[in-house]
Amino acid sequence: MIPLWTREALEAATGGSLQGNPKPITGASIDTRTLQPGDLFFAIRGDARDGHDFVRDALARGAGAAVVATDRAEEFAGAGGLLAVSGGTDDPVLDAMRALGTASRRRTKAGIVAVTGSVGKTGTKEALRHVLSAQGETHASIASYNNHWGVPLTLARMPATSRYGVFEIGMNHPREIVPLTAMVRPDIALITTVEPVHIEHFASLSAIADAKGEIFSGLSAGGTAIINRDNSSYARLLAHAQASKAGRVVTFGEHPEADVRALRIVMRPDLSVVDAVVMGIPVTYQLGTPGRHTAMNSLGVMAVVHALGADLARAALSLAALKPPVGRGERTALKLTDGEAFLVDESYNANPASVRAALATLSGIETGSRGRRIAVLGDMLELGAAAEEHHRALASAVEDARVDLVFTAGPMMRHLFEALPMSRRGVSAGISTDLVDPLLGALRPGDAIMVKGSNSIRMGRIVEALKARYAGAVDRAESAQAAIRQ
Ligand SMILES: Nc1ncnc2c1ncn2[C@@H]1O[C@H](COP(=O)(O)OP(=O)(O)O)[C@@H](O)[C@H]1O
Ligand SMILES: [Mg+2]
């Protein structure tokens, strides 16, 4: 097996020295719970714990070596391979991971894509992984590994043989994207959309657009900036692209001037058909993920495929088999005693844009003859002073989506509940698990149930309970994955 990193490359990149008894390095990890034998374990400092507390465990689980701070190395003498690093900051191990990420970027010959946006980063990144994997070795971020450790970790893990690299980049504050995009140096940078998400840290939507626009600052010279032509922040994003080293700006959307343009989107309950023109080339494709928002994201995917010089027709064929990532639209048939109901798991996070998108998708689902559309909604967090209003304002989206019954969890969603006519009110509870029994009692054959809320409201518990009761045992692997998604 070709090692991911040789001793020479590791030492050159990090300035550290490899001691003890290292094994060939075949991967990289910061978490012993998911560590694979041969991984290089970085003992970085987390919010609650210091990775140095897990070094012995990592080595016992087969880590190829552990990257530790020089002044801690002595503690682990004899435990296995150690790469001791020192530096001026308070986390030299994180610095070493960044340095290895930078070295990885320097050595790669892959076409490098970076994806950011208020919503749709992970879905778009996974769609790109799916499409590009069919055309060449593709390396992409795991889950939502998009922050100050997720991005360098993903870079450090990229095999030298990769042909394509896809990186999710996220932020909660201004200036967070700048150092990340400088490290990734994308050949192609895509902003899915700009929406009021994490607004408590921003003065305005324009401020959010400016923070997303930072991604273009890292573009390699002559690279491609891809932006959403339909978005209200289009002009602002365009200005950022034009101020960068981008050689080309490509737009996508339904707008008549979009370079990658949807002419027609036919939405069916379980898939969509998109009639598009991609840089002048007509392409029609089926999309295995439902919803208008995923169709819009798919235009961004096509723009990337074209910019990479990959095969558009093959990409179009691949998209039909695309499945939504965990908690973002997965469908499960619930087997009730006298028929089936449909569960749409949107339990991964929530903000006004994604809740509206999920309600719109629910509206497109055919219900059975006695069936109803049921929305089960938990609080949306990080909305700052306007939080109450953002929750209440969903009432019109509920109406537009022809939702028959709304269940809510959390004090904020209670404001929506109270804004609804009596006929649409199900049950309003303080915490998500208190909705399980009322929901189980309310379900009828033919119902379509969509569950959504911010991660910490734990709407996923409702999904698990419904699946456990009506769809067989919950897949453990999937629950484990749910635990690490962000
Ligand atoms: N373009 C879009 N507009 C509105 N909602 C979207 C869009 N793309 C994705 N979503 C929804 O936003 C939520 C988060 O999607 P995800 O791909 O995980 O985004 P991110 O990684 O940016 O958080 C999901 O509920 C998804 O269905
Ligand atoms: Mg994400």
C-alpha cells in the first residue's frame, strides 16, 4: 500500500521529528472514536478536552503515529510512534495539521473545488463527490468538516493520487473563511446561496454575503468563481469574484442571463427532472433528490463539472442515482397496521431558508386518500433578536405548502404554533421527545410527515422513534453518523 505520507514528507511539512516506533501512515484523524489503524492522530485541542488525553488510546487502537506538542512528548515515550512538534502558538499540533494540509495542497495535481453558502454546502459537496467519483479518484470532506480543523484535516487526508478534491468551507463569523480558502487554494469556488443564517453574528444580509464572498480570495490565479444568479446578493457576490484572481465568473439559476440555466424543473414526489443549458450545451437530467432547492444546487454542480473539464453527459447520468445525505430529505415508508405513511427526515438542522425549502418539498408529496401533510418543527437557533418573528413568519409558508397539521417543539416554534389557525394545530411541546407519543397516536395511512429543527433541538430523536416503531430497527451506523454530523 502506498503510504499517505512518508516520514520525510511529514517531517519536512511539520518541522517535527518522528520518534518511537511509527507504522506506515495511511490516513489522518483527530478523534479516537473513528480512528482507523494507520491513521496519523493529531492531538489537537478541542472545546472541552485536549487531544493529548487520547494519545495512548489512539496508539493502542493502531494509529501509525501521534502528533503531539514537544513539551508533552515525554509522557508517551514507549507508547508508539510520535511526531513531536513545537511552535509559537498555543496549539502547535493544530499548526502542524495546517502545515500538512498546505503541503498536501502543494503536492496535489487534483482539480480543487471549494463549496460554501448559507445552506446547501454538504448536499452540493456530496453531489459533487457522487458525480466526480464516477469519473476519477475523488477526495471530499466528511460530513460537515468545514471549519478551522475540518478543512486542514480533509486536506491532510487527501491522497496524492486524487484527481478531484472537494472541500466544504463554512463560517459563523466574518473573516473565518479567509484562512481556510487560502489553505485550500481552490481552482473553482462555488457559493450555493446567501440566506439569513447565523444572523446573530451579522449586522445584515449584505454582511453575510461579504463573508461568503471571502471564499474567492483564495482562488488560484485564473480560477473559476461560481455564483447563484437568482440570489438577492448576486451583485455583491459578483463584486467579490471580480476583485479576486478569478479568470472567469460563471453564474447559475433560472435567470435568463445565467450561464448554467434551468429552463424547466419538473418536480415529482421522489425526484426532479431538470432541463438545463450548461454554458450553451443543452443537458436534461433526472435528480434522485427531491425539492426545488436541490435542483438549484444541481445547477451549481453542473457548473463545477464543466469548469473542471469533466464529462457533463456522464454527470447528468450520475445525478439520477443521487441520494440525500443523512437528515436532509431521506424518505422512509412507515408500515402502519392498515397501510403506509411516508416519513421525510429533514432533522439535520434548520433555519428559515431550509425550513421553507423543506415545507415546499412536503407540499409536492402526494398523500394517500385519507392522508395529510404533517410538519413537525423544532426551534431554529442563532437567529438573534428577530428570532420570534422568523418563527411566526413561517405561518404563510405552512399555508402555501398546504400543510394540514403542525407539531412544534421548543419555545420559539410555539410562536409559529400560536400564529396558525386552530385547524392546523397538532401539539406544541417544550422538547422534541414529548412529541413522540402524540405523533404516534395521530399517524394515519397515507400521511406524509416531515421532521425538521436545529440540531440541538434533537428532532432526530423523533425520526428514530418513528422508524423504530414502524420501519424496523434504526440503522446503528446511521445513528453513529448522525452523532457526528454538524
Ligand atoms: N439552495 C437551498 N435553499 C434552501 N435550502 C436548502 C438549499 N440547499 C439545501 N437546503 C436545505 O438546507 C439544509 C442544510 O443542507 P446542507 O446541504 O446540509 O447545508 P449546509 O452544509 O450548508 O449546512 C437541508 O435541510 C437542505 O435540504
Ligand atoms: Mg454542512
